[in-house]
Amino acid sequence: MICWEMQADKTVRHSQGYTITLNRGTWSEPYDISVDFPRELEGKHFAKLVREGMAFAGQRAFDGAVLR
């Protein structure tokens, strides 16, 4: 099961521990992000998770929302 949650106003966290942090911009218009994903993650899976995390963050205001 894929699960994302807002950890802070600028960070979303996947249930497996991956994080995406917004450094500049907004979630709907990001200019700079940082990701913390394992290096061995396959490229397609990495891209899919980043897209999911960004979509989740763009749709949610920080309120502790969880997508399952």
C-alpha cells in the first residue's frame, strides 16, 4: 500500500521512509526540491514515487493529511 503524509509544511514522507522536501516555491509550483530515496531504487519507480509525492503535497494543505 502506498501512503504519503505531510511531515511539516515543506516535507512529505512515504510510509517506507522516503521524503521529499520543498526548498523553494510552492507545492503546486516548485522551483527546488530535495529527495531522500535509496540509491538502489529503480529509475522508473523513483520517478513514480516522486510524482505521487508531489501530487499529494500539491493537493493538500498542511493538516496532517494522509493518502492511502
